[in-house]
Amino acid sequence: MGTAAADGPSDSLSGRRPRSKLPDIMPIERVSVAEQVAHNLLDLIRSGGIKPGQQLPTERDLAAMLQVSRPSVREAVRGLQILGVIRTRQGGGLFVTSLTAAEILAPLQMLITLTDENFAALHESRVMVESAMGRLLAARVDDATIARLARIVEVQRDLTGNPIAFRVSDMEFHRTLGVALGNPFLERISEALYVLGNEYRKIAWETAGVLGRSVEDHRAIVAALETRDPDAITEAMVRHMISVHETTKGAMQARTTGHDGLE
């Protein structure tokens, strides 16, 4: 009985060399002209070629300079506007924004839903960052910064009945702490988390007692900074984050259940 025939000719019988298999590779993506325009403008902003607040050339001039069509420039600009990098001012003209965290994170704030999971994750992130900040501030904060923070707290004592004014003062307090770090990356991270937290925190601004509690937390932070003790500073800053978390959570629950005060 003969050997059964093979299903097909082998590479050795056919004289063809076996095909080599390549590992999985990603296909080359085609980048649109508008994307290239947007990347070019972002590179100019990152390199300092275009400064925050500076006016951009007109759409027509940009198209001529980059040798692309005006619709491509228009699409790129629209994308950068959504990202909070460029804005149109009344009266005409395109301008680079101030590139603050509030402007850059505005689109992200629209996407973040006020869920318990997101709220808890944000709190966890702020506690981690504030803990690191506390230890750095112990070594880096100077007397002038501590004095400035103390003056802000004194002003805040008279603002507990004015949530909008207090919010401005609160932002300045935390911004001053961030600048004192002497670390632009941590400063931006801290500011970004603060801005995102305002989406939740603004729910609690109108709740009685919340702003007064923040003033006392801020006073404790200043007192800890005066000791230059890293443990004391970290404890005061984390305690403030826990206070913010608790009062904001209470305000969120009160709003959900239809109550005016904290549970």
C-alpha cells in the first residue's frame, strides 16, 4: 500500500523559498494636512516661538506661510481652540491663550462626570501630590512666601460669606504653595488637580460652615510651614484634603437627596 499524497506541494518540491513571517507591526498612519498644521503651531508654542497671549497671523497668512489650503488651517485652528490653546477675541484675530491649567483642562472638565468613582480617584490623587509637596515645602519655602500665605488667610476670614471672592482667594493660596515648590512639573500637576477638583468643590461653596473650615485648614498649614517640620506640614496639608473631600462629599449627597445642609 503506497504512501498517501500530501495536501499540496512542499516548498522543497516546488523550488520556492519558504516565506518568512514578520512580527506584528502597526500600519503606517496617514496624517492629515490639518494635523500637521496643528503640530507645527504647537511646536512653535512649546519652543517659545509663539508666546502665551500673542496674536497669530491671519488664516490667509498662515496658509501662505505653511503652503497649505485655508480650509486645512481653519480645521487645525478649530482643533486647537477645542484644546484651549487658541482663542478668538472679540473684534477678530486669533490669539494663543495664557496656557493656564484652567484653560487647557477646560475640555477635560467637560468630559469628567461627577461620579463617586471619579470623586474618590481625584481625592486619592490630591492626597498623594499634597503629601509630596509638604515634604518639599519644608526645605524650600521661604519667609516671604509664608508671610504672603498668612496675609491671604487673614483676608479669607472676611470672605466666608462671599463664595465667589473666597474661591479667587483660595486659588491664590494654593497657587502660592505650588510656586514655592520650585518645581514646574509638580506646580502644574498640583494646579491641574485643583482645577479639576473645582468641578466638584463648587457644589459645596454655598454650604454653611464649609468656607470657615477651609480658613482654619489654611491657618494650620501656615502654622506648620513656620515650623519647617516636614511631618507637620504634610499632616496639615493632607488633613485639608480630607476636609475638602468630606465637606464636598456631604454637599454632593445633600444635593442628591434634596437637603440644603450637610448630612
